[in-house]
Amino acid sequence: MSTIYRNRTIRPSSRLETSVSYKINTEKVTTNDTLVITINHESENFHKEFSFSGEKVANRSSIHFRYINGEIIWSPVQLD
């Protein structure tokens, strides 16, 4: 059992305004792992950390979130 860390920076300066979905690679996460994702923003005071059990993401190649009006919305996986 190990903890796998992923970091994402929300970068509106390099994305289309309509592009609000972000991808997190989960290919190497096993059912016994914990996935910890840290998300920050390039120009706002925004820093959040999320934790997922490996059981919820192990059979996926990726999970996605949307950043809308300062909120993170996960799809389709649920947080621990």
C-alpha cells in the first residue's frame, strides 16, 4: 500500500475559456493505494487537496474534474 501524489495547476492563461475540464492520470494506482491530488491556480489564491482510495480509481485510466467559479467538481468518482 502506497500513497500516490498528483499535482495540477489550473492555467486559464494557456487554455480556451470554454475548457474547464482537467484530467488526472490514474493508470498506476492499485486498489491498495491512496491517491492524493493537490490542485492550485496560477493566478488566484487557490489551493486544495483531495484524497481517493485506490479501490475507487484503480480500474480507470484517469479521473476528471471541472473548475467552475472557484469550485472543483469531480466526475464521476466520489471523494473519500
